[in-house]
Amino acid sequence: FRNCSQKRRSLKNCMYLSERLEKIVDAIGREGPLELLLDVGCDHGYASIAAVESGHAVRALCCDINEGPLRSASLNIAEAGLSSRIDTRLSDGLRNVDEEILRDSEEKGPCLLLIAGMGGQLIKDILIGAGSRLSHIDRMILSPQSEPELVRSFLIYEAGYDITSETWVRDAGKYYVIISAERMKKQAPGLACHGGDYPDRDIHERGDD
């Protein structure tokens, strides 16, 4: 949260978001208020901190497969004064997330899964690896850096989610897609893998979470 004058947007703890992360947090806000935000591949934890601090989520669980980013997220969470509301977990996707946590949260309110900064195939693999945990997740916000069609197809035809909206954002000269999805009320295709007015250029492979 340092070098405040060099960044875009301030929250009360002097944390700032890139254009892409700001759009992701805005998307989370449109889904809220949430009981639990699951931030997989959380990196520095900025999205979870902003969502909880803005009142979009009561609690958040930041997960990352690497210890370094998770330590950074823990420090940022503590600096924001949110250690009682945001927990961290060393986890490959959702594999180390106790299903009981999701079940308890589900009884209190909606649970949303956020995955950003990864390729479409990896996001699909994480969703498959989540297994029965997905049954407790009402909503998702996914921002694949490549192969978004794999994510759309899996959500609709295999996981039983409906794509409710897609947003494209240009950040630092690169385009990113943000996909919002909700569990289908009926097992029928919603928005299929459609072609829309998307930017005629490649999606950047790596972003800054």
C-alpha cells in the first residue's frame, strides 16, 4: 500500500487497484452482499481486501499454491486491519479448502469464487479439481488470460452455471475478459458459447492480480 501517489484508486487504507482489478471488484459488488468470497490465485490479496473493505463480502478466503504470494497477501490483510475477516490458505485451487467451511457459509448467504490471472485451461482444471465443493458455490467471477471459450463451455455444459455477463477491460494496453456466472436454476443451457463484439486481438497471457 505504499507509493500512494503513483497508483489509481485509494481505499481508506491507501490501497490502490489497477483498471482490471477495479472492474473485478465492481463485478463482485454487483453480486453482493456475499457471505464468503473465495479468491483462488489471490497473489497479493488486493481484490479480497477491496471487496471486504467496500462491504461487498462479509468474509474472504485467499488461496494460493505458492507461499510467497500468500505471505504478501497476509501482510497486506494485516496492514488493512482485516485479519479477522480475511483468512489465507496454502492450496492448489480449492483442494485444501474444507467443504464444511463452504457449507456453513452457504447457510448464511451467497458464496462467490474468484479466479483471475490464469489461462483458461488452468481455470478449468481448478474447477474440475474442486469436485463437490462447487455444489456450495452460487456464483463465480472468472478472468481467463487465454482460451476463454474453454471456461464458457465448461461452466455451461459441464458445471451447470449460467453466464450472466461478460465485460472486457483495457488495462495498460492489454485486453482482459471478466466472466460472471451463476448456478443454473434449471439444468438447461443459458448463454451458450457465443460470439460477441470482442476486441479483435489476442488476450494477454499474464496479468497482475
